[in-house]
Amino acid sequence: MDETEQSQWDLVAGQWSGAESSSSRSSLAKEVIEGNYCRVLRSETAKDLLRPFASALGSWLSSATSSEVAPLDFSKVRISAVGQSGRQEELQALAVAAAALHAFIQLNWTGPDLEEGATPLVTLRNLHPDVFPPRSVSEDEAEDESRLTQSIHNASLEALTWAGEPAYHLCAEPFWLLFSKRILAALQTHSRDGAQGELETSAWWRLRAAAVHSRILDTPVPVGQEVMAPLAQLQERLEKLRLEGGAKETRWRLLSARLFTERGLALQRVGADREGALLFVEAAKASGLRYEVTGALGKRTKFQKEEKTILVLAAKSQANGEDEKNFEEDKVEKDEQDELEQEEYDEGPSALPNEKGWKSAPDPNAEAGMPAELRLNDDTLLERTKFSSSAVASSSSTPLSSIDPSKPSVLHPLDSCILLALSLNIDNTSPKNGLTASEISAFVARVLSHARNWSVHTMALLLRSRLEASRTRTAERAVLQLQALLDQMPTSDSTLQERILYFHQLDLPSKWEMQAELAKRYAALGVVRSALEIFERIQLWEHVVQCLGALGRQTEGVEVVQDLLEGKKTEAEHAISQRKATGNEQQTTAKTRMNAAREAKLWCLLGDMQIDEAQKHYRKAWDVSRSSSARAARSLAGVLFAVDDLEATVLWLRRALKINPLYTRSWFMLGCAYMRLESWEEAARCFRRNTNLDDEDGEAWNNLASAYLRLGQGGQRMLDEALEAARREEADEQAVLAGLQENDDETASEHSQDSGVAVSSNDSDAATERGQDSDEEDEAADESRTRRALGSSTSQSPFELKMLAHRALARSLRLSHEDWRIWNNYMIVSVDCGLMGEAARAMIRVSEIREAKSSRNGTKQTDDEIVDIQVLNRLVDAVTRAPSKEEDAVEGESARPDQANHSAHEGHGLYPRVLELFKDRLLVASASSTVPAVWRAHARLMLWRGEFRAALESHLNAWRVGRGSEASLDRLETGDQGQQAAFAEAVDELEELCELLENLGPREVEVEQGKKEPAMANWAFKARSLVRGFLARTKEAHQDGPGWERLESLRESLKQS
């Protein structure tokens, strides 16, 4: 490997591995690694690369004397002369691109500020003084500098607008990001033009630049396939280098893990959590990280007597050299001292509030050069969980099972980055509840156990503060910790090299994002005025308006946006620069040029506030953005959808999705619009795109099922598309499982197998940790059967569409488990698909949810609302169609009696679930037990089973809650005209009941082994009592009716029994 290739890998790793060299081809790369970005940006290579920008600025300055000068425009500036002299020149250009990118990151993320005079204007003026025209004697130098600085800033922001999304207008020196991206684009173009292949790591740097670019936009935009596609090949190259690496195997292994992590974060930021999780797992495998979420006994409070099982993350990095060993040895003595001090603190009295009135205070034992970590100083909670056991409760005998949770080993900083990325993935994909918070806390606590890197520790403290923000006892520290993290950024308590080293493997928020997060914390605590001040300072006007609304100053919020649009209110940076330049406060009201995308956003915000004029404002936003604002198109579509202008809704949503096709709610609304237009094929396609982007959207899955059901016979093309999508998803899941298998049993037990998010060592453990029960296992089996059915034939289009609908509803139920409407749809579709076992399970849930809702609301349900009798009868029919004796329920002439058909959806296999439906729900619930049809259905089931006594009891109960109930008899006693038909029906039912008693009552049933007795020995007495009672109650009103003689005849016949 030559010096150029070695240097490019050093540059991307951020660590210099070569010997001291004065070679110009590698000196710039070494300067970047050491953090000397300004020196690189003033180099001769940077001078040549900056020439196109200098020329554009010079041309603009030359025309600035005219009365109507166009604003400075960098959007068409391209760098062309790159790599003409070979790979050495490419490396130098790549080093300049990396320096510009890291300078932008330093200014907006990690701090501290760049050295004085490192602004784009000063750099361009020093490197290309010839492009600047002579300044007139009367021209004020400070004012000229301010004007040029603002012009470069605005031109850079305009060029950084991406997919209609504006870049944050107060980000510092966006020119450096634009400059970096232009160099990387030039390197790619040079390679396409047939020159010698570009440096391998250029694709990696394009990912980094695109990821940073996406993070400064109002809404993150996917980096695109053009950026992501070459990275798979680069990953293969790293694997090849690892296999050939010998002594440098660790270097290539860690680089591979870095790339996996960065790719995963790029996907996770735009909502592709599932794909991101898979890459994080691959990163863990590449780095050799072993981890498992398990439990250990411990205490969390000072006065806790009994130890409880607490979630803990057992993790261990792969040994990677003497530096880790030395770090471990250096930490032993300090950790023991910290532990003694911690025990003394926990046993002693609570600390008094400090001079500022806060309990939380910086930890005096914190690692030097690391972010300030605040102590909790609570009178109840321990600072750290105190574990009593010396080993975790691992389910397998692996190296992780011997880890002492109170003394975890030191993790490699990259492994800490991977764990933090996994914790973010869990937060994005799991319900917001205590269990999820505990799981994430285990990941964060493991990272915080050892401070190895400034940026990694900052990210871990930030995640901890987010977790603590919702708890009363920790909310104070959450806010103060966040403020401390903000205060540390301008300081120089750690080297710039350390801060940048793992930045790209973290999802560290920018300075303004952290300030906004702090403001939101204040707002959540009710300190709205402080939140308002912060939002005004960072000029997040949407949040400013929300705070003003919370303070009851809605009109003022509208005025703020209107003043910004009219130029009466200038934004802070420009206003300050004007005041410094002129000393005139009145100048702050001058009209300034605003980025078109940002102006469009303000028009959208005004439309959100002024509902009556919303359409006008949204259309204005669309025009201002030159048809590039997805936000304006979405908002306008929402207004049109509300007024049922569906054709226009579809038009505007399609425009929005053309700009940003990964916005899930746009696909959802478009699908709803197509459903209202009864365009079922397009609706299904939209909801399928919605669920592909966000498979946690239960409502989208439900609507997708509805669209499938409506397609009917004419949906063969849609069926083919849906079948292909189902097969692709199945293949993806199989690939996931295959990718999670290790080559040897030892490592296979140490990596997660739960949808790519590592939390356990095997599938059964994952099921336990996620709370999976037998019902979900049955559901998974049904889904597997559904897939097999889908792959078997395409000749029965309606049936297969129903199967697809059934599968979609099953996914919806996992996410909306308490929605009775989805359960009801699932029940009906299950019946249509012949999945009677699932229908029975769904009926239980429908009954439970509806009765609970009725009880809460105090409303009375009708019989049809309580239970779907048609479905119930079909369930009973599915059972009773089979022979009542199991030995007769065999398939095939050669089958043995013990091979009875026990399908879960018919006959004896379905019987237990239907019986459970009756006994555990319908016959005991207060609502359904009063429905006569329920008792009659149960009687049919018992009659098929040969349980005549139970069958007769159910028929009698059906009479008691139906025609023989007090309410029914009271109505019959009135003798109203409408009751004549009801009386005749009651007579028919009574005759049928007496006939059943006469036929089944004397039959013998086995009550004990070898002992039999009549099913109902007193059947005649019961029948006579029913008839006499009914005659007595209805005599006055119906003795002259047509059915009276039949009743008297029935009474006489029963006397002889």
C-alpha cells in the first residue's frame, strides 16, 4: 500500500498511522487529522479550488455598481480542475474537502470557534486579492465587510437548499460546507470522465458531507442512492483488507464498523429505522462488540431493603492492543477510589442545594478533559445503581455471563458509539413507556461507566438527560445537564482532534438544536418566557409562535411572522452587523434579502395561523419557493382535503411527494384521498408505500387492508404487485435472520436476533424480553400460512386479496391493540379467509374492548353491537360440520383413528377456542350473556358434542333472557297491535323449546365414570312451568289470538308427561 493510499485511510479514520513525512502529498492530510483546518484552507491547493468561488464573487462585485444588481449566486459554481496530475493531487483536494467540512462541524457542533480571520471572506480576500475591486475612499470598510459577509452567507444558504428544504439560516459559515461538497462532487465527476479511478474513500466523504448537509435542513432529506450505492463496494473492500491485514487487522475491522455505523445513522435520520438497525448489528459484528440486555439484582434507592432485578447491558469490546490494557490499569485505582467515595456519599445525608439553589452539581471526581457530569444529589435515589451480584443473569454460558455489572470492562469508544446508535433505534421503534426507558437507560449507563472520548460522553449525557426529563426527581438534573453541555462547547477543555474523532459515528445535535431542546424543556416545565427568549435568539419562529400562543399572545405571533415577511423585522445576525457598521438603530428595519425556501416556510407558518386565508398563503409559499416547497404543497393539500376537493388534493400531494417521497403522512393522506375517490388500486399502492416507510403505522395497515378488500375481481395487476411486495418482505426477513447468524456457536449466542436490534442472545429470549406470548406465536404461524397461500397460486384473485388484507390487519393490530374496529375487521376477514381460529380470538377482543368502553361511557349497547351473531354462528358451523367423534374426523381412507383432523380453523381443532369464547367471555360477560342468540349458538355446540344437559340449559337460558324475560313479557301484556306478531313468534319458540326438553331430557348422559343419569330428569316439570307461566302473563292480552289454542293444547299434552 503506497503512501497516498495509506494517507487516505488515515484521513477517514482521523488517526495518523504513518511515519513523520514532509511529503506534500500527505502533509495536508496530516494537518487535517491534527485539526489544523485553517492552515489547510489557506494552502495552495485550497487556493486553486477556491478560484471558481472567487471569480463568481469578483463578477458580482464588478456589477454591484448598477442600480438593480442580482444577488450573489453560488448555486451554479462548479470546481473542475481536480486530479489532473494524478492521485496525489486528488488526495490533497480530498484533504481540503475534509478540512472545510470539519471546520463547518467545529463551528456548528463541537466548538470551539475557529481562529480569528478564518472566515470565507477573509480567506478569499487573502488568497485571491485580484478579484476584489478597489474600495472607494468614501466607502466604510466595516460596512463593506458586513455586506460581503452577509452576501456570501446568503448565497451559500441558497445553494444548500435541498429538495425544497431550507438550511438553517443562522448556521455559522455555511460556505465551508458548500465548498466541501463542491470539491467532492468534482472528484466524482473527474472519475466518471474516464480518468484514473478516484480515491476509494471519496465515496465515504460524500456520505459524511451529505449527512451533515441533511442535518442542517428543517426536515432531513435522504442522502440518496447515488451516495449510498458505492458504499457497499467500499465495505467489501474493507473486508478484503481485513482478511489480508495481518498485524493491521484491527485497523480495517474498526474502519468497517465505522462505515456500517455511519450508513445506519444516515438511514435512521430519515426514518429508515429497520434498515439502520441491521447496519448497527453489522457494525457490532465488525468491531467485535459483544452485548446482551439481561438482568441483575441491585438497588436504586438509598433506603431500599430488598434487591430487585434491574435491566443491565452486559457488553465487552474485543481486545485491541496495549492501549486498552494500559487504560484498564490506569482506571483501576481511580474506580476503586470513586466507588469508596460513592458509598460514603450514598450512606451520608443528602447534599444541600448549592449557592444557586440547585441540588444537582458537577461531579468533582469527573474525568479531566471530559464534559461536566452532574451529580443527582437526591435524598432518595442513588447516583448509580448498586448491583449486589458479581455476574449478570445471562441465559447462556458465554464470556458475557461472567461480567460483573458493578465493575464493567472498558469499552472502545467506537463500540460506545454503536451502543448509543442502537439505543436511539430502540427509542424510535418502541412504544414510549417505562420498559423502553429502562432498556435505553441500560445502554446509556453502560457507555457512561467509562469516559473515553469527549463527543461520545457528551452524546451519552445528552441521552441520559432526555430520559430523565420526564421524571420528577431527575427533571432538574436533566435541564442543568443540558445547559452544561451547551456551556462546554466554546471551551477548550479537550482537543479538537478528540472532539472530531468519532463525530461521524454519533447523532450529536448541533448547537442550535441543543438550544432548542433546552427551550422545549423549559416550556415543558412551564417556564414559557425563558423558552420564548431562547427560541427568539435562535430564530425558530414556529416555536416562537407556539410560545406566544401559550402565553395568550396569539395576535403577536401573527404580527411577528408578518413583520418578517414585510421586512419590518430583520433577523438578528444581519441586524447586529448593521448596528456595528453604522451605529444606527433605524437601519435594523431595512428590507433584507431572504432565502426563498425560508420565506416560503414563513408563508406556510402564516397560513397555519390564519386559517381563513390559509389557501392563499400556502399558494404564495409555493410560488415564492419556485415550486420547490414540499411543506407548502402538503399544507395546501391538507386544506383542500378538509373541504373535500379530492382531485386537487391528489394533485398537490403528488407534487409534494415528487419533491420529498419519504414523507409518510403525505402517502397516507394521498391514499385516503384515493379511497374517497374509490380509486382502490392507487389507494393500495399509496398505503403500501406508507407502510414500507413506516411499518409502525397501524392506521395505514388497516387502510391498506380495506383497499385490498375493495379491489375485487378487477385487481389482478394490483394483486401481482402486492404478492411481489410480500415476497420481497419475506426475503428481507429471511436475510435478516440469515445475517444475524454467526459462523460459530460462541459468537452466535452473543449477538441479537430481534429484528436487528440487539437485546438478547436467541429468539426465545427476545420473545421474553419483548413480551411475546403464545397468541403472538399463533399469529406468526398464521402469517406464515398466509404467505404460503399467497405463493401457491394466483388464480383466485379475490381470495388472495383477502389474504393480503388479513395479513395487513394482523400488522395493524400489533400496533393498535385496543382498537375494536380493527379487531372487528380482522374477525370478518378471518371468517372470509377460513381462518376461524383467528376469528374466535378476534371476537373475544371485540367483546372485551366494547364492553369496557360501554362501561366507561355509561352507554347501553344493542345486541348487534355486543356480538356479531352471523360470525358466531359461522364459527359454530365450522365446528359442527365435522363428525362429533374424533375417530371419525379423519382425512383419507387409510388414515388411522388417532390421526383426526385438528386444524385450528375447523372441527375438533377449532372446538377448544370456540368453547373458550363462550365460557370465558360470551356467557359470563354482562352484555353478551343477555343475548338469546348467544345461548342458542352455545346450545348447538353442546348438542354436537353430545352434552345434552348443557345444551338444554343453554336453550332455557335463551328463553329466560329473550321471549321469557320480564321485559319481553311486559311488552306482550300490553296487547298492542305490534305485539301480535311478537306473541306468535314467542309461541313458536316455546313449542320448540318444549319439544327439545321432551326429546333430550330423558336421554342418559355420563356424569361419572360408569354412572349415567337422564340429561334433565325434571324436564316435564320445567316445560309445564314455562307454559303455565307464559299463559298466565299473556292471557288477558292474547287469549283471543291465533296462537292461544296451540298453547292450551301444549299444556294439556304436557300434563300427560
